[in-house]
Amino acid sequence: MPFIIAGIVIAVLLLIIVIANINIVPQSQAYVVERLGAYHQTWKTGLHWKIPFIERIAKKINLMEQVADFPPQPVITKDNVRMQIDTVVFFQITDCKLYAYGHTTPMTAIENLTATTLRNIIGELELDNTLTSRDIINTKMRAILDEATDPWGIKVNRVELKNIIPPKEIQDAMEKQMKAERERREAILRAEGEKNSTILVAQGKKESLILQAEAEKQSQILKAEANKEAKIREAEGEAEAILAVQKATAEGIRMINEASPSNAAIALRSLEAFEKAADGQSTKIIIPSEIQNVTSLIAGVKEAVADTGKKSSK
């Protein structure tokens, strides 16, 4: 019976030891495993089991990209201006063995290396270039840090200058300069707006004058066409009136010719016409040659009267 109990206890202890040495490596992590104090292997994502009392997990490493935000570092420019620069480093561990055994404190090493590199680069630049050359500084620092951290199994992806803090007096001068620049741009924009407004007003007046001139032109054209049409219609009316008079005259002549009047009737009509002419206000009377002979005129009238009496008696 005691042997059974002891066996059960041993089995339970072995089961506990086995379970305790089962390890599950999560996503984006890696475990550095040592055997008898020396590097043995690197576990990737999945289920693993280590030999108890012989193997141990030396370091758990995060394989995702990480950010190291270092405090502002004092630097001096080429023209002896002291300033503070805040740097951010984005890095990723690519070799777990080198990271575990390459340096005792890799993050401290990266911070010191970043500060040293920053001082060297800024020391070659003047203040104006420092303020306007962030991309160049970032590129140089990334290249230098990536090369320096490669033996530690670290890949520097990018470096960013988060803040550049110049001295107080330089900040005041920069603020005044920026204010003057803003005022200058505002004045330029205002002048451009006034210029454009003047141009638009002038163009509007010009277009208005053009439209007015076009309207007057069209009005004159319409008036001329109306006068022309009126004169044409007036001329056509006069022509039709003349034509009607001529037609009436021709018709009268035709009717006279068809009636074949006698000389006495013609003489009587001439005398009536002469009588009407004599009743007028004219001081001069032109007597036709046909009625100059009074005797022949009277005789013609008598014959005409006699003929008329005969016709009426019949």
C-alpha cells in the first residue's frame, strides 16, 4: 500500500513537472532558450516543451516594431546656438540571439548612440539649416543607427526629430519673423484681392458698355429697317396710286374713243373746262387755239344744242 501511494505521488509530481515545462509562444514573440547555461535555440510561435532543470527560457522577445521616445538632448549648432532636440526611434528586433547576447542593455545603448549621432550631425549644420533640414537629419541618423545596431540584432526603420527647441530669444525672433511673414502674405493677398476686384469691375463696366453699344446699334438698325420699310411701302403706295390714276386715265380715254364724240361735243367740253378755269384765281388764261374763233365756237354750240334737242324729241 505505501508503494502505491508513493507511486501515485511520483506520477503526480512528474505530471506537474511536464505540464509546468510546456510553453506556448504567442504571435509576434520569440523565446530564447538556453541549455545548461548556453544558447540552445529560439522558439517561434507555437507549442514547445523544455527539459526541466536542464533548459530554461533566457529571454522573451517582442518581434513587433517598437518605439523609443528619448528625452530632449542638448546640442550645439555650427554657429554656436544651443538647443534641445527630442528624438523618436522606430526599431524592430530581427535576430533574437544577437539581441539577447549582443549587448547587456541595448535600449540604453540605442539612446546614447542616438544622442551622440544627433550631436555630430547638428554640429555640422547652422541654425537655419537645422530648422529646415529635418528630413536630411532623419535620413542620416537612421542610416548611422541602423548600421551601429545591426550587431545587436536590431533594425532601425526610421528616426524622427519630434521637437526642435531653440533658445528663448531665438524663439521670440522667429515668432516676430513669422508674424511679419504672415502680415506680408496677408498684405499680398489683400492687394491681389483688390487687384482682382478692380479688374472684375473694369471688365463689368467694359461689358456693360459693349452691351449698351450693341443695344444702340441694334436699335439704330431696327429704326433704319423700319424707315426703309415705311419708305418702301410709301413708294409702293404712290406707285399704286399713280398706276391707278394712269389706269383711270387710260380707261377714260378708251371710253372716249369708244364713244366717238363729235367735234361739237368736244368743243362744248372745252368750253366747260375753260369756264371752270376762268372761275379760278389765276390772272392769266390761256385760250386754246380751237376756241379762238368765236363764230365757229358759237355755231358749233348751236349745232350741238340742236342735235341734243332732236335726240330728246325722238
